[in-house]
Amino acid sequence: MSIETEAAKMKLVSPAMAALPISVRNAALSYIAEGLEENKEKVFAANREDLASAEESGLPEPVRRRLHYGEDKMHDSIEGLRELDGLPDPVGRVLLRRELDEGLVLTRVSVPIGVIGVIFEARPDAMVQVASLCIKSGNCAILKGGREAAQTNRVLFGIIRDAADRAGLPDGCLFQAESHSEIDELLKCDRDVDLIIPRGSNRFVRSIMERTKIPVMGHSSGICHIYVDRDADQEMSVGVILDAKTQYPAACNAVETVLIDRGIADSFLPKLAAALTAAGVQMRGTKEVGEKLEETAEKAEKSGKKPAGVPADFEVMGEDEFSTEYGDLILSLKLVDGVQEAVSHINRFGSHHTDCIMTENDEAARYFFSMVDSAGVYRNCSTRFADGYRYGFGAEVGISTGKLHARGPVGLEGLVTYKYELTGNGQTVGDYASGRKEFHHRDLC
């Protein structure tokens, strides 16, 4: 059956999906968790096939890391489902209730978006996250995972579909697209699909935006920064940077550029360089960074201390290269004159994803929070916290760097919109336009 046919079918069943009681939607989540636990060996076997194919085809190491779905990812998926189950129903919330005049009451109520198409990269856990969020928020979903995870996604979707059937969700509320050609079909379904959420590279997301009339929500890249202010706790800063770079370097919220105040470069840069080298992180930086590393090494040697020196794999980079997303154990370094220059750099070269300041100076932190134009702005903590699961959303369909509708990790609230309901008893606009009646607005809640 074609994507166009499936999308049209979904459009018809989406009102029934939206009207399901929360008990039914939560039951589906519980059944997915049970299905994952009962079929985990089948999932792991399929994932091993995908990993073997990825290695045979020479896929880059960062992609293979994203592709892996083992006990830890399975545990996170199940815990995410349980947390999502416990969250309040996002559908049917009264956001506004106002009496316009006696007997004429306006209500704004949260409702599902409707039919959502999600195209995601080679991360099998995204299949579980996306499907579960769509179910909880009362949305129908067309799911297209990366071909690298084809075997794992097929097994996972089978578990999800069986759980949906067992819970009594409408037939046809979920569909898995598997071929690349189906993406083009999906992007043409502007009459029936209400929203597209792409998860992938900058180039991929921009390609999706240019090829469809359907609204698109997402982020095109994850160029995250950490600025180490002159008033930073240096030991803390080293630990945070290491976590943000090495804990999961392939993630979009891993740090890609570290900016360092020139006032502390002599003391901080050697510490950071030594820690990064020990962790297997390749450093790239401006010519000034390389010269500073050489200078501090010479000073250390003269004073009888062990010099850090310039790492053998250090690369000098140009200003135009700071828009690079590595997704690997590689880090860009630059020295700046204070928080204002740091903010200017971030707003110019960043992707408006997540950026952090390391400082004990409240004034510098306030400036950074006020002036950095990103979906997530942090102080003294790792950029890796930019995640719907860690925010307590249960999961996320992705991270949006746009400013319309949803921003940052998109959980349940980002998958609902609202409608206005107006109840009267025969009122007509003519009475108010003529002056025979007047509005008397009164908020009821």
C-alpha cells in the first residue's frame, strides 16, 4: 500500500485516535514496554545484523555508535515508556476559559496535531521514542528510520504495532515506511500529513524543508559550545567539557567548540589539553591556541614542571571552520576576550541548539543567558543534558531549534496544538456590531 493511501487513511482515523481515553493510550505504552522485555533477544539479534552490515559497508564509527542498541539502550527505552505512562494527559487540557458575554463562553483546549511524519537517523531507540510520544499525545504517525537500522527497526515496529492492536488503538494509526523512495511520497502528502519531523544531518534536514509544503519542525545541526569564563572553576570546567565531548560524541548535544577567556588561557589551556589528550580527543584550534600551548609548555619546562606541549595531532583551523559538527572525538578551541565576544561567536557559528557558560560570576552568567540565542542555555553543566528523557519528558521526537510552536527537546507538549470552542445560546454578531449588545469579557479560569 502506498504512503499516499496510508496517509489518507490516517487522516480519517486521526479524530478517533485523538478521542481515545488516556487509559487506552497508556495501556499501549505498557504493552510496548512488555513487548520489548519479552522480545529483547530478537531485537538484539536484529541489531547485530545491522551492525555487521554497517561495518562491512564501511560506515563511519559515529554512525555505528548511534546504530548500536544493546541492554543499556533497551533499559532506557523501557524506563522512558514507564515515565511517559506516568505523565499527565496532554490532550483535552483547558488552556483558557473566558465568558465573552452572558451565556457566550470561549474555551481553548489542547488537541493532537493529527498526522505526523517522522524521518529519523540510524538510531533504533528513536523508533520507540517517537512512536510512544505520538501514541501518548493522540497522534497518528508515519515512521521512517534510517536504512542502516532496517532489521532492528522492523522488529521494534512489530512490537509497537502489536501493542497498539492489543490496546485497541484505531487500525492504521501507525505505519512504518522502509524504502528511501517513500520519503518522496511522504513529502507530497500535504493534504493529509500535518507535520514533518526530520532527524539527521544539516544537509538532510534542509533537503526535507526544500522538498515539501508540509510544515517542518526540527534542527539541522548540533554545533554546541562551552565558554570557559575567566571566573570559572577550572577543575569543574575540565570535567564538564570531558563529559560533554566524550560521554556520547555522536549525539547532537555533544560539545563541538570550547571558547576560553584569554585571561585564563595560561593556566586553563594546558589542563584542558592534557585531559583531552588522555581521553583520546583530537584538538583543532586557531593558530593562537597552538602558539599558546607552545608558550605555556616552554614556561612549564623552565620552571621545572612537566610541560603539556602541543599534541602531535593538533590542527590549526580557520575562522570559517567553526561551523563544523564533528559527531566524533574532535574538538574546536578558540580564545576570546570575555563573555561578549563568546556570545558573538556562538550566535554567529552555532546552530541555536545548546550552549553553556562555565563561570562563578553571576553577572557574566546573566549576560550569557540573556544574549545567547539558543534553544538551551546552560551554566556550569554538560550540554549532554539537552534531552527530553533527562528533562522528564519521558522521551523526545527530536530537538527543535526553531522558534515557532516548539523549541528545544520536543516532548508531549510539542506534539499538541489547540482549538477554540465557543458555546452560546443564539447570539449573533449583528447585535454586537449594531451596539444593541456589548461584550463583557470575564476570565473563568
